[in-house]
Amino acid sequence: MKNLLGGTLMNKATIIGRLTRDPDLKYTQSGIAVAAFTVAVNRRYTNQQGEREADFINCVIWRKAAEIFCNYTHKGSLVGVDGHLQTRSYDAQDGHKVFITELVIDEFDFLETKKQAEQNHDQISQNYVQNQAVDVFEANGQQIDISDEDLPF
């Protein structure tokens, strides 16, 4: 499809960030694997209080790639994902139509060594057991402060 300027229209997005929770792997009635997860991505700028903010991108991945992704990632994993944006809708129980935009993953990369990922996971698990706040979004010495009310899930 061409746009008015003669170029090709494109729907492609690449993001790098950390998983906010373990990926949720499920199977359709026909046995196709599908996993959902959210990636936290730091913004380049800070807010008026000098705090770094993050965006939370809902993602979905299908088939064998979903199984592989779930086997090797967990909450806090640093990943790069590439895909296309898709919007779907459904009718909520209260009768309102709900729209969801998510990144449908075509390709992904693990951006940590296995050892780094295990250390990160061990640290998160240890802090979780101790009921301490965990900053899985630390990047370049910058930290973000997120309360549970700020999370979209």
C-alpha cells in the first residue's frame, strides 16, 4: 500500500526494556502457544520532579517462539523485541467496548548473558521474599519510582 507521498506505509516497532512479570504462556483450543508479557521502557527524559518515567508496553508472541521466549525469560529479563502494533477490542461486562493495543512480536533478542540473567533473577527473587521494593528498571545509574497504582495491570 502506498501513501499520498508515494512511500510505503509501515507498521513496525522495536523496543528494549525489562519484563515487568514472568511471561504468561497459554495454549489456544487448537493447541497453538501464545504468551503475553509487558516490557517496561525508560523514557529519555525526566518529569518535573527530576524522576525518570517509564512506558509499559503490552506484548504478545505466538507459536514456538512463545514457548522459547517463556523458557528463557522471567520478570526483570532485559529483552529487545521487534514486531507490529495491533489493536483489538472486546465488550466488557459493563457493556462498554474495550480497546487494547499491543505489540505482536515477530523477532526477539535476549540482551543479557545467561549468567547476568540468573544473577538478576536471583536478586529479584531474594528481594521479593524479603518484601523489599525491587528496581528492575535501573539503567545507566538512573532509577524510576513506580507505585502499584501506576502499573497498568
